Amino acid sequence: MSNLEELKSKLKSLSAEYAKIRSLPPEERRAFGEKINARKQEILEKIRSLEESKRLLDIKPVDVSAPFAKNSPAPAFKQGTKHPLSSELEIVSEIYRNMGFNVIESSQLDDEFHMFDSLNFPKDHPARDGYDTFRTEEGFIPPAHTSTMQYRALTRFKPNLETLGQIAVVIPGRVFRNEDADATHEHTFYQCEGVFVSKTATLSQLLATWKSFFETYYGQSLNIKTQPGFFPFTEPSLEFKIEKPKSLGGKGDGWLEMGGCGMIHPNVLKTAGIDPEIYKGFAWGGGIDRLVMLKYGVSDVRLFESGKLDFLKEF
Ligand code: DAH
């Protein structure tokens, strides 16, 4: 008989002892009861400690040098899913790729030159304050817009002007602004920038390009509207709006601001080493989170960065 079984049978025989209490004279009952109770606790304690050592002995040793799957053949976690913004950014990039654009990713840490100087922001001009820009102590900038990539897109793809007669690039990326967050504002969000240069680029090509992007993304024809805007890196500059898609509850009276655009300012082309007397360009840029919110009826932009699994699992 194992030690454990022995103890368990002792425990059983103790129950018979309890029955004896009644046959004892009343003045002895209490002392007798206490004695068997103490005995019972003692046995129970021994059983507990024997069971614990048995449990420890049963644990299989871990081979720390083995690949993960050997020690845990059936991982206890489930396969995750892509973040909705990652999936939508892939869709956005694919639409532009099909239209003939190169796709490059935006930088997440940049500097004064790319964020402002190369984009024709005059030095110490108040327009630099309009972007709620974060700065690191070392003077780096987590960019507040994907336009921070325009100089790189222009210089990197400049050889295409010789070979293809055009530069066509889109730049999706993460941007940061020092803003108070609410249901429609986040300090961290996504934008997609577009840059096109050729000898004959026109404003109507710009509007047609951006419009057909939105129509492909929402899978239906859309009305667009533009209003004059101001950006130091475009002249003229426009604000671009689309009519709220009918499939998403639009009744023809909801115009949604989708971003800014315009003809690339000659100074921006010049800084990138492209002769504005020969080449013209257009550029556009707008938020991605808002596109996705409209597509799926997401009411609070903060959900995207919240890490809330309930929300993320819906996609
Ligand atoms: N970068 C601007 C913003 O975040 C949007 C923008 C305006 C982008 C005009 C452009 C442009 O490329 O040409 O507010």
C-alpha cells in the first residue's frame, strides 16, 4: 500500500471513531472529539503535502534548448488577425498600384528639412505651427503629414522622368499630431500621399485620379467638390470633398472633407532638382482612418489605437 493510500484508509477508520462519541460519558466527549479532530487535521495535512509533491513530480521537465513547439505541442493561444487599418492600407496601396503608381512607406521619424523646408514653408513662418508638430529633444520630428516624403519621392524617382516621362508615387504612412484626442481626432493616425510629375500634368488629372481612387475604394460612383485651400507646397491649393456614398447612408447633402491637394509649387520641384519650367506636378494627401470609419461605420477613431480586442475581432 502506498503512503497515500494508507493515509486515506486511516482517515476512513477515523469516521468510526466519531461514532464512539455517543457511547462515552458526557464529560469525556469533548476531549475525545478534540483528539480525533486533531488527528484528522494531521492526516489531511499529510495527504495534502503528499499530493502536492506528487503533482510536482508529474510535471514534465522543460528542455530549455528545444524549439518552442517541442515543449508546448498545442499552443494555448489563437491565431491573431491583421489590424483593420493594415488591411485597408493594403487595399489602398493595391488600388493605386493598379493605376500605375509606385508605393513607398512613409518615415515615422523625420526632420525639419523634409517636414517643412523642402515643402516651401518659409523659415519661421506661422504656417509651420499649423501642424501641431511633435519634436524630440534632439530636434527630430515624428511627421505630422505624409507630405514629409515628397522630397524623397521626387528625388528617388527622378530617373523615371527620363525613362517613363513621369513620376507616379503614393506614400501611405503613420503620422502624429499634438492634439487632444476625441471621437474624431487622434494623436496618431494614417495618411496617404500621392505625387505625380510629368511635362503635361494638370489639375483635372489630379481630380480624376483622386476621384477614381475613392470610387474604386467605395465601389460606386461619387460626386466630388473642391474649395480653395492653402498649403505652401501647392499652388493652387484645394480642399477635396466627396459626397457621402449612398450605400453608407448619404442622401446627397453630406460632403466629407477628404484632404488637401494641388499643383506642386515650383519651389518644391526646384529643391528636388526638377526644372519647373519643363515639368509640372500635382500632389494630394488625406487621412486613411476616416475612410475606414466611413466604410465600416466606426464611430470613434480612438478605437483603432486602443488595442481593444472586442473591437479588433470584428474585422
Ligand atoms: N499634408 C496636408 C495635410 O496633412 C495635406 C496635403 C495638402 C497634401 C496638399 C498634399 C497637398 O500632397 O498637395 O494637411
